[in-house]
Amino acid sequence: MSNTFGKRFCMTTFGESHGRAIGCVLDGVPAGLEIDEATIQAELDRRRPGKNAYATARKEADRVEILSGVFEGRSTGTPIAMVIYNSDQKSKDYGNVKDLFRPGHADFTYWEKYGIRDYRGGGRSSARETAARVAAGAVAKRMLHKIGVTIESGIFKIGEVEAKDFDFAHARKSEIFALDPTVEEEQKEAVLRAKEAHDSIGGAALVRAWGVPVGLGEPIYYKLDAVLAEAMMGINAVKGVEIGEGVRSAELLGSQNNDEMTKRGFESHHAGGVLGGISSGDVVEIKIYFKPTPSIFKPLRTLDIHGNEVVCELKGRHDPCVAIRGSVVAEAMAALVLADLTLLNMGRKIEDIVRYYRR
């Protein structure tokens, strides 16, 4: 099983949804970076469950504890280990699905691949694991802040209700991280209607990164847009990713899609800040599309581990729209990608190496 992401700024996560704890180990963090638990906790609090009617009722404090790699508030250059203890598991809620495959979940594929699965909330395949990614992303954001990179996210679409304007400052205050206050109530109503019908609803998040320097991305097989897509598709429930204009570019002419350049910069933003797999210095823009949460409280036909046809009737606590908290995870993954590529980019030219060692 692959549990590590990145080449130079590497994150390895561990733990299960209903295990004792989840966490991560970060390798490659430069020494001397200011790191404190409060900064990491602030990011985790954005993703934390149980805050309102638009998220799962599972009450996890998600308190982070730094175990290693930080001394007197600064990174030491050694692996940074962080742990988040689980405190509100209700494993008995999953007793009735112990021997059957929940439709839309990874139960069937994990069983076929490994011959064993942790049925308690999905175990390792649960989105609970993404809290560790958010903790790691908080450290990445601290490093990127040092070079003037800012990353923000928000929800632009819930079901068919789509934002017309993007206000990231408003998204930070919104209960559902809505980017457009003019459609926020309609988006909230869509989530609550699905929840009241014992169903769920899909949504889409927008992540933007400002101040990204020119040159990030390692062609040909570690391009910036390719790694961003990999990072986003690795988030639970993500079924589509767009960079810049995305799928709409297939409908355009070259004369419409090309971003003309002047001394002022790029005149349009179709490329999403990436050209040839390398950052162009423009704003990097990613759209991430989440499927509806597969955990719904409607009877669904399925199979059990013996091949019998049975009916799945779920219990437990689940997000009616996984995209909402997923947007925070997408922001963290974007930070991890940019941090990794920033470090990889430092050896791109011989003069950069000579300048450093002959200073």
C-alpha cells in the first residue's frame, strides 16, 4: 500500500478511522522554519467535523500533537511527526455492514485486493485520514509563506447551484466555505434537502495559489499540473480535476484559449498559471469535483463477502456533502505539491548551485 506523497517534501500518513489515532511524518522540511501547534491547529479546525448541520455529527477535537522534528518553535531538519488521537468512534454503528460491501465505497475493492478490510468506517480508506494531510499542509503553507505564496480555497458549486463570483474572504467565514454570498443560502438549502431525504449531494471546490514563482514543475513526468491532478484525485470522493479553463478548453479555438502576453503580464487566465507543466508566475487555479458522499441512509442492494445479494442499510454519522470539508483538504494538498516542487526547483541550474556553495 502506498502511503507517501512527494519527492523532496514528503508526507507519509498513518492510522485508521476507528483506530487509536491518525497522523503523519513529514520528511524534507528545511531546518529553521517557525512551526507551532497553534498554527497547525487553526487549519485542522477548519476541517474539523461536528461543527454544524452541514457536516458529520462525529465530534472530534482533532487536537494535534507534534512528536518530533521541532525544537524551541523551529524545525530541526529531521522528520516531523504529528499525531491526532481519535476520541469519538462509534464502531458498533458498523456492525451490520461487517460482512457486506457498502455501495459506492472502497469495501469491495479493498476486500478483493487484500482479502481483509477494516469495516469500522472504512478503516484506512476513510476520509478521516485527510486530517493528517491538513496538518502536513499547514507546515507546507508556513514554508511557502516565506517566499510569498498564498493559497486559498472555497466552494463554488453544490449540486447544480453554482457561484457567479468568487470571494475567498467570504469563504473563510462561511459555514460551507461558500465563495459566492449571493448563492450561499441556496447551496445550504440544497445540502439540507439532501440530508433530510437521507441522501447526499456532490459539490466542487476552487483552489487558487497567488505568488507562485515562475519555474515550478519538473517536465516531463513530474509536471506541476500533473502532480496537482494526482494530489487532488488522491482525495476521497474526488472524481474530476480541472486546471485553468479545464474541460471548457475543448470547446474553444486556439485564438480564444491562448493567453496573450504584454508587459503588464498575461491578458487572460485560461492556462491556470501552468504552461508546459511549469508555473508561469500567474495565479495557479484548480477546480476539484467531489461525488456525493456514498454513505446515505437509504436501503441499497449489494453483495456480502460470500456473494449473496443483500440489502445495505447504513447507520452512523456522515457528511451530507463531502465537498465542503474536502475543500480544506484540497487546499492542503496544493500546498504540499507547491512545497515539494519548490525544493526540487532549487537545483535547476548549475549557476544556482555554484552561487550557493561559493558565496
